[in-house]
Amino acid sequence: MSLPFPILTAEEAAELIHHGSTIGFSGFTPAGAAKAIPFALAEKAKREHAAGREFKVGVLTGASTGKSLDGALAEAEAISFRTPYQSNAILRKQINSGQVKFVDMHLSLLPQNVRYGFLGPVHWAVVEACDITPGGGIVLSTSVGAANTYLRLADKVLIELNAKHPATLLGMHDIFEPLDPPARQEIPVYASSDRIGSPICVVDPKKIAGVVLTNQADETAGFDEPTPVTDQIGQNVADFLVAEMKANRIPPQFLPLQSGVGNIANAVLGALGRSKEVPAFEMYTEVLQDSVVPLLESGRCTFASTCALTLSPAAMKNVTSNIEFFKSRILMRPQEISNHPEIVRRLGIVSMNTAIEVDLGGNVNSTHVMGKTMMNGIGGSGDFTRNAYLSIFSCPSTAKGGKISAIVPLASHMDHSEHSVQVIITEQGVADLRGKDPRERAELIINHCAHPDYRQQLRDYLAFTAPTSHEPLSLSLGLAMHRQFTRSGDMRNINWADYR
Ligand code: 0RQ
């Protein structure tokens, strides 16, 4: 089919974008992220810089992306502003040195914040598609993210038409954008599999400045091999959910599951899939990782609503070669819907996200190492945690070879407060904080989740706090374990007397 749009090289497309532009890219994780145009834009930035001219752009995406987008643009020092989430090592350094302004945002809020004008105008939408019609109908590829909103709001649109993703993905997306207040209405998703929108995005064809033909796989990174620690965390989560079911706190048909990204999330889902006692379940989540594909094939997972197919090339091939099977079991939604608090609360989702550290009150830091250094961002963890039927955070009890305790007296940064966090799970065990007061919480977390190397020093800390206060907090000692790590490189060296 011939298209009524200019067919451009990635370099020609990049030439259209000027210094100071704000670009809304497709991509939620590396899945469905634009690749050729951002890479060419990074090359253009290098040329401009070599000629002594400024060249930086504002980068909006769905979540993290791949090496051709965040990686290449960061390496070219071409990013002025970035939101809402990232996981690239070079970009992380630039964010932490103040070179790039980064706004860490709940992923469900990003599209409405763009619509409300809170982030300024979007000059370009650069979106990967697996098919496009002459009338401006766009079939997105392996994620939706915020691409639908960028396509609608941007002044101009560039499409990467990627032959690597088959046009038969048509039907796997469900595009829906809510009205804005005061006209806002309910979002009519009553079950994980409910379709409420359109399989395609439609843009005014006059806005399409060009189409770039590509053939590139998603730049998904593999997972680390499971370790005894991640396996044990997974097992503890599975055992906890089985016990909840037996106690009739989870209905026998189970509840939809949400799971975050990374090694731990992958291990948790693997353990749930293997469990003989967890019944077949649905997922209402934001990222579908490799571990879910065999669960869908075996029927352990009966349906997965997601925002992205974050799959390795092998797992992706599995899906595309059996597309009709998976199309009846997977739905990709915009992040505004996959992560929407209203739906999370209505469906009764069990949320499972990852902490960097947890404090004795049950407050969770998911983003900032030692309170200062941004790791990736809050992502969707807050969207789900605050509204979940049951909210779980898991992490290894220690980091950096045991020199850091993930259980600390006071979180050095707080993403999820004690009011939203119900259950903490490490390889050591489970702290069920529901209905517990601050002192009970502290004891449960020390006894069930802290590493044995740290239990006594955490108990010593508790002993220093005033027994009559509601929160067991010492203003002078709360961050002493963190200070000890920055001083000596090992939290185990703490001598509380040095800090009193
Ligand atoms: O560092 O790679 O240098 O060894 O953090 O930790 O244990 O490999 O776990 O890959 O699951 O990532 C919270 C970062 C965990 C991630 C986080 C260091 C550790 C290692 C990675 P190295 P692991 P994971 C989904 C929803 C955001 C919130 C969320 C994340 C590295 O899951 O970004 O769940 N979550 N969002 O050594 C110092 C500590 C540490 C520490 C871990 N206490 N101190 N370093 N690390 N704990 C996202 C989306 O919405 C898209």
C-alpha cells in the first residue's frame, strides 16, 4: 500500500527537530520505544555540539526506554529535561550530577499532566508503529505507554514503521483516553479483559511529517540468573498469598496481580507460576516480562492486561508466532488506564513492587540510594500500592554484599508511606503490617525481614527511642546507619554512641 506521507531516512527526520523542542516518544520500557529517530537525533546533536552550537531536547516517554533512545541521547548530551522514569546508566549519572533535569512522576499521571499543560507544549510525537493507514490510523507496536496522548497533542508527528513487529499485533491494543475535569467520567473497566477503546490510534494525517521504515528488535535487556535470595523472596510471596487465600482474605478465584520490573519481580512471578496452591490467576499490570509467557501458555495465567510487552527477542518470537492464541489473552492499554487508581481499587489488585529500603515504620524508598542518588524512578509502584487490595513490597534484606541493610531505622527518602504499605517480604520472611501500630510494625520488620547481621543493631536503635512516643523515632539516630555507610562503607560498623 502506498502511503500519502513522506518516507524519510532517520537522518532526514532528525533534521526536522530543532534545539529546544519537547518530544513525546513511544516506549514503555524498551518495548515499543522509538529507536532510529532518537539515535539519528543523537548523531545530529553531536554534530551541532562539534560546530559549537547548542542542541538539547526535552524527552517525554512512557517509562524507561532502550539504548537507542535514552542511551544515545544521553551519550550525546542532548537531553535537557526528562520525565517520568528511566533506567539508563549514563542518563542516571547526568541526572545525579544535575546536568539533566528529571521529574520523577507516577506513571498514571503523566498523560493527564501533559494534557493539562503542566509540562508545556509537546512539539513532536515520535512513535513506533507496526502498521499505518493512509488516513492516519496507527497500530502501535509492543507498548502503548503515553504514545496515544503524544500523537493527539503534538504539533507534528514522526512514525517509525518497524517491520520487526508484525502488523498482526492489530487487536492487541485498547486505546482509551479519559475526558478531563469537569467532564471526567468513570473508566468502564470492570474486569482485566474488558475492552473499552479502539485497537488503533487515529491522528490527523496533516500532522504526519514523515514515516521512517525500520527493522529493529526491541532493546530489552535479559534478566540476571535467579539467585537463592531472589528464589526465596519469590517463594515467600507465593506462600504468603496461599495463606491469605486459606484465611479467606483472598477469594478462591484469586485476585488480579500487578508486578513491577526487574530481577525480583521476575523471580516472584516465576514462583507464583510454579506454586501448586496458587490457582490460575489474571494479571492487571503495567509490564509483562518473560516469566508470564509460559504461564499464559500453560493456563496458569488466564489473562494479562498490561501496558507493554517487555520481552526478550526469544519470548517475543514465541508470542508473534502464535499471535492468535496470545491476542485472546493479552491486552495492551495506555499507562493512564493500565495504572489507573480507580481500576486498581475496583478490581482488588494485589500489588507487588520492589523497595530499595524499608524503614521500621513500614515506609518504603524505591528510588533514591542513600536518600540522594536517583536509581530509576517511582514508576507505577505508587499508582498500584496506594490503591491495591493488598500491597506488597519485596527486596533482599541486604545490598552490596551485606554492607547495606535494606531495613533501616528511617527511610532516607520516602516514596510509599506506612499508610499505603501493607506487607514487607525479604528472603528472611514476611512482615504483615496490617492493623499493627508503629511499635508492633518495627518489631515485626526486625524479626521477620531484617538480616540476622542487623537485627541486634536495629533492636538497639529501638531501645534508644522514647518508649512513650507513638512513632519509635530518634531524630539524632534515624539516619545514623546511612551516615555510617558513607563514613566507613559498611553499615555493620555502627556504634550508636558516635551519633547520640
Ligand atoms: O545495584 O546493579 O549496582 O548491583 O539496586 O537491585 O536487587 O538487582 O533489584 O533489579 O529488582 O531493582 C528498586 C531499583 C530494584 C527497581 C529497584 C541496588 C542493587 C543493584 C538493583 P547493582 P536488584 P531490581 C515498576 C514499578 C522502582 C519502583 C517500582 C526499581 C540495584 O525495582 O527501580 O517497583 N523500582 N516501580 O545493589 C544501595 C540499597 C539498595 C541498593 C538495591 N538499599 N542501597 N543499593 N540496591 N537496594 C517500574 C515501572 O513502572 C516501569
